[in-house]
Amino acid sequence: LTGPLAGFTPWPDDLAERYIAEGYWGDTVLGDVLRGGDPRATALVAGDERLTYAELDRRADRAAAGFLRLGVRGGDRVVVQLPNTVAFAVVFLALVRIGAAPVLALPAHRRSEISYLCELAEAVAYVVPDVHGGFDYRELAREVVAATGVPHVVVDGDAAEFTPLASLDAEPVPYERPDPASVGVFLLSGGTTGLPKLIPRTHRDYVYNVEASADVCGFTDRTVYLVVLPVAHNFALACPGVLGVWARGGTVVLAPSGSPDEAFPLIERERVTACAVVPPIALLWLDAASWSGEDLSSLELLQVGGAKLAAERAAQVPGTLGCKLQQVFGMAEGLLNYTRLDDPAELVEISQGRPLSPADEIRVVDSEGRDVPPGEVGELLTRGPYTLRGYYRAPEHNARSFTPDGFYRTGDLVRVLPSGHLVVEGREKDQINRGGDKVSAEELEGHLLAHPAVHDAAVVGVPDPVMGERTCAFLIVRGEAPTLREIKEFLKERGVAAYKFPDRIEVTDAFPRTPVGKVSKRTLLARLG
Ligand code: J2J
């Protein structure tokens, strides 16, 4: 295969036919999701800006014309690194409408991640804010252009030498509607390898993901959804997220962060009904609710996912925040598990939900790939109408990440309750889940090994009451040991996103090994006591 579909692994024909015949996949494309909304209703609130459905629709069509004029075409990839702003909404919709796939980077990513994404995706453009969170993205863009030669940089705000996003606001032109079977958007994988992976999501599988999620979560045109996680993350974007709200005609309110002093006033002012958070934010909210003066009574649903929420804390949510809790165990690769709105309280507290779709196939297997007896812990494998069949342009990694019959190996250890709900019991993959942010141990070890004083490195997740886990790097050094501060400075220089920095380093003489000679991270972790 060449062209836009090269590197994308399609579903086998027989399954694709079944997903169509059974109504999971339709003809709707991502750019259509908000077309059903009442044109006068509010689609988006961000700061002082409020856009109706008609206004957002028009802004998207105008930007689509601007991107076409810039030379962006259907089938192209564009790396989008925008925070929770109107620009994200407009750029995302514009690109998916013309069939150019946004590659959704997080605001925290830096030169190392962005350069790699631009190269892997052969991006024709890179979209950034001017300055956000005290960081100048135009400087990052200069480095990325120097490293990759990405042809266009589009800047929301003061563009300096680059293309202002405002200049793409053009008279709408007709454009070709993308094929629903084509890749609509690329999401980033949490990653377990040296380099991040891209997840191709087709229009039809992602639209199904959005629609089915909106149904399970009871979203309607009355829904007012607060975005506190990065909108570029699958959870906040599509589970049901921003796209799910638009599909039902509700209102999206963008918050800059999940901090109670920013989120709570917005909940009160906009009468927010639903929100998705990671466990550390849920814990902050549980603490802050008792002393904050804001009226949170509009809140009906708090979705918590990305990392495991302790059952004791889960049990406090309804009483303390006055809303329903929904646990969400999801992944950008596809499979979503939700507790249901009418599940008994106990299931909502102790489980991470059950699969979204009747067509989701689940297996729980031992290390030899055999199904474990019902109720026992094993690795979760899955395939279904919205779970990827391969990472983008990663044949070797795909050979390991999927079974021969197309099940995705999640690397998560789960057990299945009689009700079909899953309980996440741990992880087999070499990844740290730092409050929902995923850090690939191998990727971080690779960066650490580049430090002149580091002879060898092994990265582990250390249990933490707030973050779930924090990152500890065990180092074997030559000469004088670097300090944590020096290591962070070094990683910053290398252009690594700050959430991947170790929280702690431990210098050691040798790594314990498993019988097959791999570094025993379990033993390393146990050394911390
Ligand atoms: C334990 N581990 C969890 C949970 C995710 C909704 C919600 C989350 C994500 C997400 C997402 C967990 N308990 N409740 O995309 O749409 C860990 C698992 C999983 C990995 C996926 C969504 N919820 N996890 O977190 O792609 O290890 O997606 O495989 O970032 O997060 O990470 P990510």
C-alpha cells in the first residue's frame, strides 16, 4: 500500500462487513458529528468566548478552506498541539472535514516527541499556540522545523515568522467528503517501547466510539460537559467527551485545568452536568468540595479513569460531590469499559466497568496465551469494532502487540466478575501510570542512557497515594552520580516532556536479574521497601 492508507492495518473484510451489517459502522464522518445540534444552541464555551453550533460549524468550514488554500489535502497528516481552546475545536473540525488527519499531541510534549511525530507521520503542517502555560511554542516549532523540515507551522495567536491561524479564516469552499473507512485521526499511545506509537482511528470506528459512549453515559442536548483533561486525549475528546456532547447537541465548556479553583467556578457558572477526570483530580475535588464555596449541585456525572481509583475513594464521590460516579477503563487503542449509570453502587465502587459494545471481544489469558478460568487474573486481550488492528507504520511492534487473529494485547492484568465487569489488578507492560499520564520505561531509559554519567538505567513505578505511581529511575553510574535536578535538566535539554521526568533516582551497583536475564523490576521496587 502507498498513499494515505500505507501503514494502516484494516479490519479483515468479513468482520468489517459484520460491523456494517450489525449497525456499528455507518457513513457518518467525524466532521459531521456536530451537524445535528440546534444552530442557536451553545456548542462551546472557552473563557469569555461562546460559540453557537452555527458559529462553530461556520468557523470550521472557514478554517477548512484556509487549510486547503495552504495546500493541506485529504489523506495528509497534521500534527496538532493545542491546549483547551477554541482553536483546538476549529482546527480539529476543519482538518477532519477535509479528510486530513490530525495527529493529536499533548501540550506537554516537547522537541523529542514532536519531531518524532512529524517524521513518523510525514506531517505537512504543525499547529501550535503562541504561548501557553508560560511556554513559547514558537521556539519549539523552530527546533522542530530545523529537525524535520515540516513544511508549515500554523500558530494560534502571535505567529512571528509562521502562518497565523487567523489567516486561514477564509471564505468556505466545497471539499470532498472523506471515506468513512479512512483514518480520521491519529491518537498517541501511552507506549511501552523506546518510541511512542501512533494509533490510527477511522472515521467510522471513532464515530461509533463517540455515539455508543454518548448513549451509555446518557448525554443529551441538556448535557453541559466540562473539559479539564487535555482535550487532545481520547478520554476528554471522545469517551463521550467533546465529540459525544456535540453529537447530542449539548454544550462543551473548556477549562484550562482540573484545579478546583478553576474548575469549580466554571461548574457553578455554566451549570456543568458532566466531567471526566483522572484519579488525582478526583481526590483533589473530594478534598476541596468540603471547603469550597461553589455550588456544584448541577453536577450529575463524574467519570473517573486513566488510572485505577481506589474503591474507598470511589465510594465517597456520590456523597461528597453530589453526583453519580462512573469508572472508565479506557485506552486510546480502542476498548472502553464503563460502569453503567444504573449499576449497583458496589459494582461502581469496585470495578472499572464493562465493555462498551456488544461486539467487543474479550479474552483473559495466562503467560502462555491460554484462557484463565473465569474470575482469575490474566492479561486482557481484545478486539472489536473500535479497537485498532495495528499501530501506524510499526510492523515489528505489531507482531508482538497483536495475536495472529487480531486481538490487541493490552498489557493490563484484569479479572472478570460474574456481571462481566472488569477489575484492573495490575499491569504487565513496562509502563508507569503516573496519575493517568503514561510513561514508557524503555523510552525514559533510552534518554537516561544518553547521559554521560549513566552506564545503565531501569525505570520503575513506585506506589503513591495521590498519583497512583511515581517514577523512580535506578541508575548505575560511571564517575560521580548526577543529582535528580541534573537529570531533569538533562532531559529538558533533550526535549523530553516533563511528565516523563523521574520523580526520584536511586544509584545502585548492579541490577537484579530474572532467570532469563532481564532486569527484575519487581526486585528493584522491593528494594525501596
Ligand atoms: C486502571 N487503569 C486504567 C482505569 C486506563 C478513557 C479512560 C482512560 C483512557 C486512557 C482513555 C484505567 N483503571 N480505570 O483513553 O478513553 C490504563 C490501562 C490502559 C491505559 C490506557 C479513555 N483507565 N487505564 O487512560 O491510552 O493501563 O487511555 O491500558 O492513556 O491506561 O491509557 P490511555
